[in-house]
Amino acid sequence: MMLVLLGPPGAGKGTQAKILAQGLQLVHLSTGDLFREHRDRRTPLGLDAERYMARGELVPDETVVGMVRQRLGEPDAAGGVVFDGFPRTVAQAEALDALLADLGHELPCAIALEVARAELIRRLTGRRVCRSRGHIYHIDFKPPVIEGACDIDGSELYQRTDDALETVARRLDVYAQATQPVIDYYGACGRLCSVSGEGEPQDISQCLRAAVIGANA
Ligand code: AMP
């Protein structure tokens, strides 16, 4: 099963993609996570991608598709994948169809998670991350006991550069410009369904699972 989870930054794609992948025993492939891993390891790909990530811009299609091609070639991906944060442009969506067809897989179904812009800004600008192991907090929804310190290991909490207000606004604009056509692309070929991304995470998970099962019935 090949699934594309679409939705703007802050829609909860990452969390939901992990839950879906675990429940359906699929690989969770997040291009944002892969870029951050490369950046932290200071690989040439990571250092190149960081220039775009820090500005809230998209990494060029060729670079992203090359990285996804490599990941799809690993044996565990043959059993099925939940794509998270990819594709983000129509060119990437077309490249993914071509890659999967080459590998003899079915073409993916896409599910769009829908959340209002004001809610997205609140979710993203309030997010804080623990410096040592990446534990996630939110200043309103999940504040740490001691401000600025991780409850689990006491290390400093920081705001990702791409979660600053200006960059968030830019990421949402980029999403609307570049990724809305991806939703239209899957809609036009009858491979799209939509689920509300507002409400309790466990309710959203249930709706997503029902949508996936419906789409693959
Ligand atoms: P994310 O964690 O998915 O929001 O991704 C963080 C950043 O990585 C994005 O703001 C982009 O700079 C870059 N990125 C991740 N996925 C893609 C993609 N499919 N296409 C282009 N850039 C990407």
C-alpha cells in the first residue's frame, strides 16, 4: 500500500503519518525528517538543503526526488510506505508516480488533512523542541513544567528556525502556491480524499484509518 498524506505545515501530518504507518505496518517516509538527519550529520545534501529549510523554501525537486528514490530502493519500502511531506509540487507527484511504476508498485492514494490557517499559525509558532533528544512541547497545548526546560531530560527547549512567525507565514504561502496544485493533481486522477485535521488526535486517526481503508477497498 502506498499512501500520500497531504496537508499544510502544522496540520499534524507527522504525528498522524507515524500512527498510520505503525497501525498498517508501513514505512513512514518523511522528507523533512530525512533532510534534518542529513543536516545534523552535515552531509553535502544536508548542508545544501539547510539553505532552503532555514528560509522556509522548498528544496529543489531534483534533490528531493533523488533522496526519495534512494529510500524507496531500501528493502523495507517494498512492503508499503506512508509519504509525509512529499510530494509538495506537481513535478514531485509525477516523479513519485513514475518511480513507483518503475518499481512495479501501485500508484499512491492521497489523503488531505484540512486545518484553518489561524490554527496552523498557533500550532507552529508555539512549538518547542528539546535540544538533546527532540522531545516536542507546545507553549499552550503541552507546556513543560519548568519554562524552557525539557520535563524528561532537563535540556533546553528551543524554537526551530522554521517555526518563527515570519517563516511560518512564508511556509504556509509556499504550501498554498506549490502544494495546493498537488491536491488538485490527485483529485483530477480520482486518487484523493479529505479528512479534517482539527479536533482530538485520536479521533483524527480513526477518520484517517477509515479513509485509507475506504480508498483501498
Ligand atoms: P517539514 O518538516 O516537512 O515541514 O520540512 C521541513 C523543510 O524541509 C521544508 O520547509 C522544506 O524546506 C524541506 N522539505 C521537506 N520536504 C520537502 C519536499 N517534498 N520538497 C521540497 N522541500 C522539502
